[in-house]
Amino acid sequence: MTLYHFGNCVILLYIPYYLTYKYANLSEYGAFWKCIQGGIIYAFTQLCKMLILATFFPANEASINTLSFSNFFKSSVDLADIVGIYMILQSIPGKGHSKVMTAGIGWAGAEILLTRFLLLWVGARGTEFDWKYIQKCLESNINLMHHIMTAALVWLLSRHDLSKLQSKFSPFAAVIILLLLSVYRTVLIDSFSTWLLIDPWSIIAIKGLYTIVLGLVMLNYYTRLSTLIGMY
């Protein structure tokens, strides 16, 4: 029974990543090793973040889920993810579609490999069934969308022709705001859920809705710029 539960969790966790890679046609661009390279950059970025946190933000007994200036400032270390994703995008030749999808899948794939596999191997194979492992898998699928969206936002921000988009609100400022909302997603949602005492399933639903809303706004700018520069 425990092995069956572990198998279900692995399928729920990894199959969406495989299908995304397959139907994004990344194999046509030989993107597999670029995804591996993206995973290496992810690991290096997380190591740098850990060193910064250990140096400037020593552990304390305060809850990391409460919204405070200290926790908000600590979450600013996640801005390093933008730099890491930018490095991946710069190392990938080709069109914007392949660059964004490769960076997003490589980043998200490395995250689940380093943060989820051991958790499932140790926990999901336990003697008792626990819904939290299903929840972690569903959250990882949401993170896949989140990282692809973040990669697209970083790509948009790196484009010098973004300012050519006709809009009442500055496209450059809009992309920066979306990136900040993406970076601070965890601390905002966790603080909100702690304040309202929301159950884990509702938190997953909120994260999914949050990601979808930001993704739709990002997609508007992405498709408009792609049409403007003739990238299909």
C-alpha cells in the first residue's frame, strides 16, 4: 500500500513536467541538456541564497509565516532567482518560446528533484497515508506554471523593444510589478493564510488562482510583444 501511494505521488509530481516538455516541442530544439544546465544554475542560486540567509538572517524563533518587515526583507533574497533565470535565458539560443519554456522547466525540474524527491521517498513510503504528500505534489505542479511565468517575465524585462507596446500603463513598470508579485508570492500567501487560519487545501487553491491571474496578465504582454516583433 505504501509503495502504491509513493507511485501515485511520483506520477502526480513528474508526469505534468514530462508532458509540458513533450508538448512544448522542446525536443526539436535539443533543449534537454539546456534544462540540465538550468538545473545546475538553480542549485548554484539556491546555495548562494542559503549563504546569504545564514550570514545576514540568523535563525530565530519568530514564525516565518507572519507578515513582518523582517520576514518581508528576508523574502527579498528570492530576487536572486530572477538573476538565475536571466542567466539561463542568456545561455539559451533560439526564439523566445523555447528560451522561456526551457528556463522554466529546467528551473522547476531542479526544484522538485532537490526538494520533493527525498521528501516523497522518506515520507510517502511510510506506514501511514498522509494527504500532505498529495498536497506537495499539487503545489509542485502550480510551481511549474509559476516558474514558466517568471521566466517569461524575465524575458520580457530583458527586451529593449518592450516599450514599443501601446498601453495606458507603462509595460516596463507592469512587468516589474508582476515580477515582484511573483517573487513575494510565498510570503504574501503564507501570511494571508496564517492570519485567516486557512486550511492547506484552500492555500493550494489560492496559490493556483494567484498564479493563474498573474499568468494571464503576463500572457497579454507576451503575446502582444511576440506579435509586434513577428515571433511565432
